[in-house]
Amino acid sequence: MPVRIDKRITDYKVKAKEEPAAQTPTPAQAAAPLAAGNVVQMHEKLERPDMLIGTTYKMKPPMADHAMYITINDIVLNEGTEHEHRRPFEIFINSKAMDHFQWIVALTRIVSAVFRKGGDITFLVEELKAVFDPRGGYWRPGGKYMPSLVAEIGDVIERHLRFIGMLPDAELDERQLKLIEEKRAEYEARSSQSSGEASAFPASATLCGKCHTKAVVVMDNCLTCLNCGDSKCG
């Protein structure tokens, strides 16, 4: 029908079709996709909840005056369902020492971004552990060699991924454990030399190329690692 306009037109606008406002799903609606097999996975658009589960690891390199504390916060996905799993969400490194402040902040932000990206993040472990300090690495208490400070951070991340189940436990089978115990007992019986170091392995032991632990001894003219069981004689 025609409309008569009695007043002067000063402005106009096109009326768009109104869209229904988005509603927040109820807990029952949120659980419905899980029942249909739509499991929530880690992705970069996932919002950070108000509370996360955190685990803190202490790291004290011998060349540092102060210890470093590495905190990894995890998010629990599909909580309360059979698909519940825990994934790392962010990482923080705190220390009294400010010598490495800039690159540590940069490293934690990059690693946290990779965590939130989702998918297979286990490659971070090998990438960080492959970083070598041109000035040389150091021995960690217990006889394990660390090629750099970054490599030890990678070792901490590896321990955490094993803790939450993203990496399988690197446990030896019964045969390997039995062989290690036999070799260790035989070596201790032969050698009366006491070690002045805080290590579970003999002072004369050398570095193992497989597990990077100072635990290789000569047994029956064969180099054998007392930590991982690696032997040059098969």
C-alpha cells in the first residue's frame, strides 16, 4: 500500500533482518556432543578457564647461582566423561637470576603457543634437547649429561608429558632390568673403589651415547651401560 509522507526526509537507513542472539549452552547441551562422539580436542581458539592444574619442577644448573622453577599448567578436556584427558596449556619459568630473562620469556611464550595449538606437541622435546651450548654442557646430579640449559628445559617438558600420559614411559622390560642388576652387582663385587660423587654409578663410568648418563663400564671386555642396559656386544 502507498504511504503518504507529510514531513521532510532528513535521513534514512536500511533495516536488516534481525538475527537471534546466541545462547550459552546448558551443561546438558554441552555434554550432548560428547555422547554423539564429538570429543573436544585441544585447539588455539579454546578459551583459558579461570583455574588450571599446575605442576612445578625445580632445575638447578651447576653454573647458575639460583635455581629455576618451571611451572606447566594443564587443562582438563571433556571432564567427567570417558574421553577426559589432560593437556599442557602454558609454561612459566621463574628465577631470581635475571641473566637469561629475555630469551626465557620468549621461549615460554612460543612453547605456550605450541601447547595451545594442539595436535602432536611431543616434537618440542627433541627440538629443545638437541640444542647444544658452544661453551659446553654440564653434568646433572645423578650423572646425566645436559648439553645446554635449553636441553634441560626440554628434559623437564619430557618428564611432564610422560607424567600426564602424552608420552609412554621409557621403562625397561624384565630381562633388561635383570641384566642391569646382574652387571651392577658383578661390577661392584669386582671393584672396591668408592665414589666421592653423589651418583648411583661408579666414578670410573663413562658417558652413554644412548641415555646420556655417566654409567658405562667395561664388563667382560664389553662396554655396558648400567642405566639403560645398552651394550656394544648386543
